[in-house]
Amino acid sequence: MKYMLLIYNNPALYQGWSDQERQALFADVGSIMAELQESGELVSDAALADPARTRTVRVRDGVTTTTDGPFAEAKEQFAGYLMIDCETPERAEEIAARWPDARYFAMEVRAVMHSSGTEM
Amino acid sequence: MSGETATEGLLRELAPQVLGSLVRRYGHFDECEDAVQEALLAAAVQWPASGMPGNPRGWLITVASRRMIDQWRGDQARRSREVSAFERAPDLRAVAPAADEDVAAPPDDDTLTLLLLCCHPDLPEPSRIALTLRAVGGLTTAEIARAFLLPEATIAQRITRAKQRLKDAGARFETPPSWSDEAIAAMLHVLYLIFNEGYTATSGDGLQRADLTSEAIRLARAVHRLLPDDGEAAGLLALMLLTEARHGARSRPDGTLVPLSEQDRSAWDAGAIAAGTELITRTMSAAPLGPYQLQAAIAAVHAEASRAGDTDWRQILALFQILERLTPTPVVRLNRAVATAMVHGPQAGLAELEPLDADPRTARHHRLAAVRAHLLEMAGQDAAAAACYQHAARLTTSLPERRYLEDRAARLATGRGGTAG
């Protein structure tokens, strides 16, 4: 089963951190990524650039408007994702729980749709 | 084109024989497996271009042996202190056969021994599947990755890790005096999973996945040939044949699913049905009953009805009752409830679903909601059925199933009503 783990955080929190705290966080991330790569569970991943670079696009009545933001005023923002292929939903939740942002913000575990199907 | 296809088929046939032969001589399953992959790739490129060698198996064994020599020489040059591998292995230059040397027919058991090794209990299921397809099926990592819609690196890592685990577990390539039932059951389960992965693919997934179905059937045929007295090996092959027979009728060209009751039965593969039915009939009269045999028997009863209305549901219900005694899983109970409804009416089927609401394995499963919706529709409770179809549509992770369930719900909501059954 494929799951997408959505990472939510607020970069403002980490700005006040010491080098040591940041290193510890990177080490946590590194060890989970290494484990997922080694186990053959990692499908893909991406980290998103700071919300400062976000542009929002809307089309209304055929007219496209593009605005800056939303910026960091939101408490939690979508910061990146891990796509994994693992055996059980419990395993997906276990990985999410170990991702450091889960301790301060939240991780969302979303099942990914597939195009296999059984006739009923 | 046909030359390439012929080469491909022959390579897949020879893959486990060549690997078995190498491991038998040199040990070191993991290194042999890499060497055989390289030899298969070399053959896939060279044979169609410059013609097939007189002794294809001998050619592959020679090329794979040379790859191992090169690899070990490289290792030796880098780390001459590591002599243990050389002490254990005979000198490859002395034993590697020449290309034209007639290699004795391989013991058939090699395929079985390799399958059991690839399905070792220490390996997680996804690794068993990937390793089986590569080491026994002769598929490349890229082909397996395409079939499973995963990146090549992910599959490569699963194979590497599986081989490392086998090494760590001290798993050996050897023919035990008799196979344990558990080992055979685990191997059959892997073949079943490979088949299902291919069978449930819809047109949107492309043709690569359909290859998994034929690969699973090919391996199941080999296992049945090697274990002719194993009822479950025969049952699994029959189940695959009878299920695959419906392939052309189970989905429309746009990928939407057609339920069993609405399939064009003239599009079913009569030859596969005859072969599967003959096999399961013969097996059930000779071997102790098992779950694959019962599932194949149920598929055979469906297959013998030329119209959905002619289906012998009493016989299907009886088979489900035996199956449930053997494997009392929620999925079996769910399917039995459908048979009960067809024999004793929808209310009797709905009553059988009730205990499943309390079972954490099925409470949030879309199949429970889908079956309930179907039975409510049979009972003429359209509004409740539509709500259940919608609920099932939200729970499934399959796009074609979601579409099917939403269509059923919409049909009931607009009052055009479905004809159930």
C-alpha cells in the first residue's frame, strides 16, 4: 500500500533553535530517510521551499489571478511529503510518529489511490 | 519481434536452472544471483542480434561464471586478506564449462528450492515477491519496478536487502528431504499475490502488469509439475486459470469494472475454464481439501453457468461453508454472506454481515459497505443501499472501484434502480 505522509510545520519555530538542536533534528530526519531507503519502502519525497515563495493561483470566470502567499501567519503549513510503500497502515503511522515535526506540529497519513480493482 | 519474444521466454525459462546450477557449484546465492542477472541481460542483447548459441543454458552458465570470476578477482585485488570465499569455492577457471560443453539437464528441484529460498520466512512479503520475480522469474529489476508502479531504486533495494537477510539468516540452497507445509504455503501465497497484482490491474495500468498474471501462472504450472500430489499447488493453478479466464470481460476499455453478474460470458476464455475445471475436479477427488482448491471450485461453479441467473448458488454456499471452517477470515464471511443472500434471500445475508461490524479488520473496510449496499439493493431498500454504496466509495483506495460504487449509488438515487444479482 502506498501512503503519502504530509509534513506540517511552521518554520518560525525552528528559527529560534540552537545549532545543536537543529543538528539533532537533521540527524532524526537522516536516520529515518536512511532506514526507508534501506528497507525499500521509500518511493519519493520532497521538501517545499519557505512559504515566503508561495504564489496562489485562482481562475474565476476564465480570469486567472495570482497572489503572493499565504505567508507564515498560518500556524501550520504544508512543508513537504514522503511517499512510502509499506505493508500495513500501522507501519505508515509508525514512520509518521518518528518524523520530528510530529512532536511539534502534525503529520498526516493519507492512503494513495491506485488503479487496480476487483469486480464485485 | 518474434525472435526477441522467443529469446525472452527462453531466458525466463532458463533463469532458475542457470541460477540453481551456479549456486549448487559455488554457493553464495547473492553473488550468483547478480551474475545470472548480468548474463541474462547480455543474452537479451546479444542473442537476437547474433543468433542463439547452440547450448543456451551452457552459454548462460559460462557467462555468469565469468562474471563471478571477474567480480571475485576484483575483490581479491582490493582486499587480498579476504580469502575465505576462495577457500570455500572451487577455482572457477577450472570448473566453468566451455560454451559448447553439454551441460547435464538440471535437476527440476532447483526451481522449487529457489522458490522456497526466495519465500524464506525471514523476508518481508514485498521482498519475497521482488526476489521471486527476479531470481526465479528471470525478470529484470526495471521490469518488476514497472509492473509494481514503483521506482527502480525501491525494487533494487528490496532485492539487495532480501539477499542480505538470507545471508544473515544462514539460509542455504539445499534440497531438504521433504518440504515443510508452511514453506510450501508461504511460496504458494507469494505466487497468489503476484497473480493478484497483475489480475486486478485495469487498462489504466498498462500492459506491464498483465505480465505478472502470466508469470504467476507460469510459476504455478512449474510448481504443480514438481509437486503433482500437492492439492493446494494444483488448486492454486486451477484458481488462477479460472480467474484469468474472466479477464477479457471484467473491465471495459475505459478501465471501468463490470460485476460478475453483468459480464459478457461469451468473452470468457472457454479453454482456460475447461482446463481449470478439469484440474480442480481431478484434484479434489484425490487430495485433502484446502483453501485454494475451494476457491477454485467456487470459481468453477461460476464459470459453468452460461447466464448469471443459472449460477448454482447452493453449491457455492456449501463450498463457502467448508472454506470458512478451514479459514475463518472476515473476507470469507463477507463472500459467504453474498451466497447466503442468493440462496436464502437478502435479509439472511444482511444478518450474516452484522458480526463483521464489530470486527476491527472489516469495520472500516469498503468491501463490507459494498456487500451491504448490494444486499440492501436486492432487498429493494434503495435509499439505504445508495447511502452504503457512497460510504463504500469513500473507503476504497481503488479508483475503478470508487467509480463503480459511485455509479451504483447514482443509479439508485436517480430512481432507475439496479437489477441486483
